[in-house]
Amino acid sequence: MAMAPPRLLRGLIAPLPLLPADWLPCHQQLLASAALLHRWWIPSLARLRCSDGFKLFLVLLLVSAALAEVRYVASASMAPTLRPGDRAVAEKVSYRFRRPSVGDIVFFRVPTALQNCGMNKDVVFIKRVIATPGDFIEVRQGQLIVNSVAQNEHYTAPHASSYTMEAMRLPEGHVFVMGDNRNNSCDSRAWGALPISNILGRYMMSFTRSSLQ
């Protein structure tokens, strides 16, 4: 969009001739600001090059990448909350100030146990935090129990009621994560507690490809 000529800019800021002189008490300051704008800001914009605009875009891109990222959901392990093909948005700020909480859905680098089995260390999983450091967790006939309290998990897909897991206490610096689709999820039940240091971000929202069309 073309910029307004300086003369037009002064005309827009100056008081209207039919109005009394004190109609705009700060008109003198505004006129002085307009003169400064004409003398400094407009010539500065005229010197702005395309390369400067690209640098600004690059800085904004880097800042946004440091705050959040979008991940493609490849499996059904978090169904029905997230389905294959969804794009999930993770924010990467809150865990700088607090620990993950029960119920958080987190993105994380695969733990060492899976890397030792040949999985690439750059693979990122997404699961739900079920228990935090110091909690006792077990499963009895498909019922999740944390600190002796049966959990009401309305978000899970139907799963086998005969499933059980021996009680364990989570060590400091670790959380227990599970997929919402318990019958189709490789999670802490298989490879143990997840180090909090592996967590990359917290799930915020998701969208489908069709929603963008």
C-alpha cells in the first residue's frame, strides 16, 4: 500500500479551520510529532530493503518456533482425542515454569529404552500424563488406580477390562504416560516412566487437513 504524502499527513493532523483553536488541546504536540514523523520515520521506511523485510520475517519465524510447533499425528494411539492425520499444536513455554500435571497431553522424545531397541532418537511421541513423581500407579482389570484412587477416564477408547499392571511408585523427575487408545499404544506400560527432561511441549489444540480446505 502506498504511503500518504507528507503534505496530506499534515492536513489530517492539523485542526479543522471551522473549529476553535482550543478544540484539540494537544494539537501543537501532535504537529510537532508529525514534523518528526516526516523528518525521520518516512525516510527510514524509504530506505527499507527487501532483504530487511526477509530478516524481520526470519526473526518472527524463529520466535514462533521457540514458542510452539505443529506435529502430524501418525498413529491411532491417542484416539479418540487425536486421530491419524490430525495436526496437533504444542506450546513449549509452560513447562519452563511448572512441572507437567496429570491429564496434560505431552509431546516428547522417545526414551532411551526405545532408542536401545533401534528407534531413531528424533522420533516424537504424544501421550497423556497419568501420574507424576511420587505417585503410586497400578491397573486392576482395566481400571487405572493412582494413589489408591480409581480414576474416571472419560477420554479413553474402549479397552480390554482384563488388563492389569503391577503397582509401582514413580521416581523423582519422571511421569507415567499412556495413550488414550489403551489397546493400541506403546507407552510407559511397555518401557517405563518417562523422564520429564524428554518432554518437548504441551498439547494445546488440533485441526484436520479438511478443516483448512
